[in-house]
Amino acid sequence: MNYSLGNMLGGSFVGGLDPDAKGYIDAVVAAGGTVSGGQKSAINTFYKTGKSEGWYSSLKRMYLPIWAAAAPNAIDMTSLTSGTFNGTVTHAAGYIQGNGTTGYFDPGASGNLRTLGMSGSTLHYMLGVSQEGALLSIPIGVWDGILANRCQLTNELTPTSTNLFSAPELAAAVANNSSPRDGILIGSCTTASSRYLHRRKTAGTTVGSNTIATTANVPDGQPYIMARNNLSPASTSLYYDGRIFAASYGLAIAQADAPKFSLAIKNLYENTTGLTLP
């Protein structure tokens, strides 16, 4: 067999291992994680699918915190940089979970929204939730504290159980009234007057959208995961206590591509953990 034509993944031959998949797998292993042959294959498929379908280039930061340890969970799948977990965070097989009072993840200054090219007209957030949070909280977000600019997904409790995508300002928010508040959520601004919130569950998908025009910009900072990064005055608030298995942010994901992206996340999650999307 000519091994120059492919790569060995845990004892099985897989031709054309994607170089970004290999880089991420190697980084996870170097950080102390153990990646099985099946997990390597699932990761490889995710990268290849994203590139062939065209949405991969929109991912500027993506995390797959399924490895039951902080170091591999902190690795960005696109740049291989690492963020920092703060406070009390549970690192379990298949998810991370904050305690609702101190635990959160900071991608670091290199994850600044504006530095990575995001704006009020091109942005996405993605969050994979296997168990909803019990608190009014921000699973992923940043707010400048003074201007109207904010970019966040909100775990709303009232008046109905809701996922709220607020970007680039609260006045242009998109609500998805659904309970429990779990599954794969994708919120995206595709123009300055067009945004949507897509939600995938095992049973299907739902979408909310609006065409409210806004001139607001995204905050000049990085979002936190499992809390909100308040830039001015600097603080952390609205801690999240749900279970997260994936998160990403970056440039716009076309609404037509959201079902493809969420299906790829579903397959990645289920094939690397053996668990099933809620």
C-alpha cells in the first residue's frame, strides 16, 4: 500500500486526510487528549464537508469541548490558538458546563470580532447545547457597555422559553421561541438589514429572521463563552450553566447554508462522542 496517498487513522486507512484536520488532531493529542480512529475520521469529514460546501471559510474561531480536559477543550479548530477557562467549569466527556456564577471561557484578544473581520453586516455565532441552562444568561457574547453595540445569544426565561440572537444591537434581535433551549443554534447577520436564527434538533430545524436595518457595529472585543464579556466598564456577567459541546463565531453564514452547517455539527458531535443531539 502506498501511504503517500493517504493517512492512517487509528488503524483504518483514510485517503486524503485534510491538513487542517490533521493539525487539530495533533494539537489535541499534544495537549493530552486521546483521539480514537473513529473520532479522527469524524473530524476529517467535518473539515472536508465544510470546505466542499463553502461555509468553512466563515469560521474564524471554533471549539469542540468534548475532550474532558481543559487544555484540549481550549484549542481553536481553525487557528490552533488556545483560550483560557476561568472560574469553575466542568470538563466532562462530551461537554463543558459552567457553574452559573464564575465559570467561563475567554478565547483571548486574538479572537476580537473586528480584528477577525466581523461587522454588523457579516457575522455568525454557533452554539451546540446538549442541556439547557436554568438561568437568565449569555451562553456566548460581548457588549461594549456604553453604545448600543452588543453581540450575543441569550438564554431567555420569560415571557417564554426563548433563544435570542442580538447582533449588532438589541433592537434588531431575532427570537426563536422553543423549549427546551437546546440543540444547535446559528445566529447570523448576512447584511446590515438581514439576520436570522437557525435551530437544529434531532427532530428537525426551525428558523426566525428579520430585516430591521441598523448602522450599529459589533463591539471591539472578543466574546466569552458561558458568560458575557462587558468591555466598559470591564467585567464578566450573566454566567451560563448549560452544557455546551461546540461553539464558533466568524463571518456570515448564508441562511441557505445554515442547515448544511448545523448538520455537519450534529454529525461531528454524534460521531466523536457517541451521544445523540437532543
